[in-house]
Amino acid sequence: MPMTAAEFRSLALTFPGAVEAAHMNHPDFRVVSKIFATLGPDETWGMVKLTPEQQALFLRTAPAVFRPASGAWGRKGATIVQLDAADEATVRQALTAAWRNTAPKRLVADYDDA
């Protein structure tokens, strides 16, 4: 079943310290004031901040779901998630990686211990 923007939002907000804010007139999801994911302006796609290595793995395993963002952002790991092609488990994995990349080490350790 395809992922909706509401489901993406709900998943992003399950991580410790995650809050919704906005920039450039669309929602973003932050931990300690740092963005780890966003929803596109029309909410048909999301973006997760991965490492280039993580991005390559997601692109290989789910090419219909993931693609690099344009330009330098994409080369640095910013990855577009096509929501209508995504399922919850796949998006959860990508959001988890993005949150772990962004959250402070102690918060990640607390999350791992829970």
C-alpha cells in the first residue's frame, strides 16, 4: 500500500527529539534543530538525509522509491522518497538512518538502549 504524506509525517515524528518545523514553505523534521527529513511542497515526495553510501544502498534495493536529490545535495546523500511507490517498512528504514545520521550520539545511544 503506498505511503501517504500523513504517514511519512507520523513516522518521522516517532523518533526521540523529532519535531516538525518548516522552511521554504514546506514541512521539515528536525532533531536538535537539524533537519533529517522533509516533505516536498506538494507532499507527494519526501527527502531523507543519508550518507552517500546509505543512499547507494537504498537506490540499489528500491530504485522505484528512491532517487538522489538534484545537484550537490544529492551527491552528499539527500535522497528523494517517492511516496506513492513506498511502503512503511522501507520508509521507516530510511527515516531511521536519516535520524541516526543527524541526532546527537547520546540520543542515538539512548534510542538503541530502549
